[in-house]
Amino acid sequence: MAPHLVTALTGPLLDLEKKILQATPAIERWFRLEWQEHTPPFYCSVDLRNAGYKLAPVDTNLFPGGFNNLATEMLPLSVQAAMAAIDKYCPDARNLLLIPEMNNRHPSYMQNVARLMQIFRQTGLHVRLGSLSPEITEPTPLALPDGNMLVIEPMVRSANGRRLGLKDFDPCTILLNNDLSAGVPAILENIHEQSLLPPVHAGWAIRRKSNHLAAYDEVAKKFGKLIDVDPWMVNPFHARCGEVDFEQPDGLECLSDNVTSLLAKIRKKYKEYGIKDQKPFVILKPDAGTYGMGILTIKDANELKDLTSAQRARMSIVKDGQRISDVIIQEGVPTYENIKDAVAEPVVYMIDRYVVGGFYRVHAEKGVDQNLNAPGSQFVPLAFAQQHAVPDLKAKPGTAAPNRFYVYGVVARLGLLAASLEMERTDPNPEVY
């Protein structure tokens, strides 16, 4: 299903699309060379925002949880990409241990787990589920909405303590679909003989968005030079504040100063590109955190003085009760795509270095400048059908869905490459690379 693209006829994005399509051979060669030097994350999803005047990633998730929202036509591609990913770490792998979120039993999330199991079973692996919850002490059935059943089991360490598995199940590879927001459990530490993917420093107990954004700045500059575009076209401005205390009236000076500075930089760009119908705004979000929690839209620094007690409380704590102290201020990128008059944003999924599909996150109750990753959102698979895998270079910019989806894939892979650099630079054991 190709949604109505409100931005289809706006100039700047058409120019960006045209340049990307014209530079396709150079872009693909550049990615190929980069992947010779860097290892892509095992899997990844990137939230994009199409503002008409720019197309940029606004979030990069290293523990994607929406594989059930991808079009079923994309399953064969997902299986091929998963094979390529597994071959890098354990070519003769027979068993894979999948560790899902500890407390998330939402039907949609469990369907995501089932889809992941389906993908990896098709690669020739025996797949079983292990739990980090101390409440799981024996194999426990979990019902799915379609009537099928998953079984989650308690994990055990081997006699010498060097391997992690289940009773009578010794995996070569351990796949985390748990972002470790609550911390790194002892049972995941000091695993030396198996591949733990993604590594624990990809989890929110250790990972920081500011590291990712710094890496993405570098990637965007290289990409801009490659195709001769302003890197701002694919990269939101950003800043960081540490030691923010939303619960104290005087704890937001750093935020106020950075918001003012960032809004001024955005206005300057708007003036440069003749953008007159959009008011600059920024998004405040925790430097560590996910699930769309702790996010606030700000259009004027003075709004920080008038935050309600409810807003302050919402900005103070994120998933698993973790308190927010470090905050990212990110240029707000409005989304002018919609499906049936509901605001939408594309989310692109990758396994290894390959785009394997995506979906539109749609929210009928949100505006173009608001966070859509919120209760009430719905998902519409992107039309990344096999026939759309290759762009149509003869089509006029903005008229062909394959071209728009190809451009989405290119910008999403910029986020993937930035995540690769981020993981290398924050790895406590850099000799691995």
C-alpha cells in the first residue's frame, strides 16, 4: 500500500531524491567499501521523517521489536539477510537462543518474537526462547493471538560458567531482543565462547544516543560530499545537556540555552532554503532510552519555564523506572506523509547490511511535529515488494514509489553505518574489531 505523499511535489526533497538516484552506483559502491571496514549491527531499525525539505533519521533502534509489522512478501529477503548475518559469527551454527523483553507480554510484541523465530528457523537453526526473568523457573507456555504457542525457558550457565544456554540446549549464537534498559544481568556477563548479539554495550544500560549522533554527523558529511548535497538535508541538528533535573525549577538552564541556540540554527537553514510555512521546533529526549518515553516537543525555550508537574514527571523517568539525567535536544523534523489523513512516518528494518522491509507508523491523534511512537499508533507495511527492490531511473522524481522507498533505504543505511561506528568506538573490548 503506497500512501498519499503530501510532500510529493515539493522541491528540495525531489532534488535530494534525484541526486540519490543519479548517484546510485557511487552510493552502493561507497556502502560496499564501508562494510569492508566496519561490521554492521546484527539487526537494526531506523525511524525516518520526511519533511519535504529534508529526509532524516530521528531514531536508531538496535533491538527492533516490530518484525511482525513487515510485509510477508519480505520474509524470503529477511531469511537471506539472516543467513548472511549468522555466517559471520558462527557459520556452522545449529542452535540459536533468542532472549526477548523480560516483562513485555503484549500480543504484538510476542508476534514479533514469533516472526523472528520463523525467520531464523528458515536459516536452518533450532531456535528456543530464554528468559531473563527470575520468575521463569521452568518452561512456560505463552499464547499468541493466532492460537499458536511459544515456550520460554529459564537460562543456565555451563558447568565452567563460560557458556549460556538452556537445559539440554547449547547455542552457538545468542540473540538479544531485549534492550537492557534495566541494566546488564549477571547471567549475560563474561560470555567468551559464544556470540552475544547485539553486544551488551548496545543496550540502554550503557549506550548513549549522543554517541550515535556524533557518528552520524560524520557519516552524513561523507554522504553529502559524495552526492553533492548539504548534509543537513539528511541530518537534524542536535545538542546534549548532562545533569538535567526536570523536577527542580532551576534545573533546566542548560536546556534553555541549547534550545535557544538550536532554534536559531534551524531558522537560519529555513531562511537559506526559503522554508516559510514551517515553524522551527526541537525534540527533547533522554540520552538513553526507548519506547518513545520521555519525549517533549518545544517551539520556544520559554515553554520550559511553564512545564506542568505532569510533564516534569513524564520527562524524569523512562522504561523500567530509569531516571533521566542526560538529555538530547534534536532538531524537530515534521512529517508530511499521511495515510487516510493520519500522520505517518516510515520505519525501515535491516538485518546485517540489508534492507529487509519496513512499515509506516501511523497515529491519527498526533500532529506533524509530535512523537508518533506513542499509545494508539498503528502500522502499515511499506510496499518494499520484490519488484520495488530496484529504483526506476527513468521515472520522474516524486512519481514512482520504488524510488521513494529506495531513498528511504539509503538514508536508513546511513543510520545503520553510524550505528556500526558507534558500536566500534564504545566497545569495551575494541580488539574484537
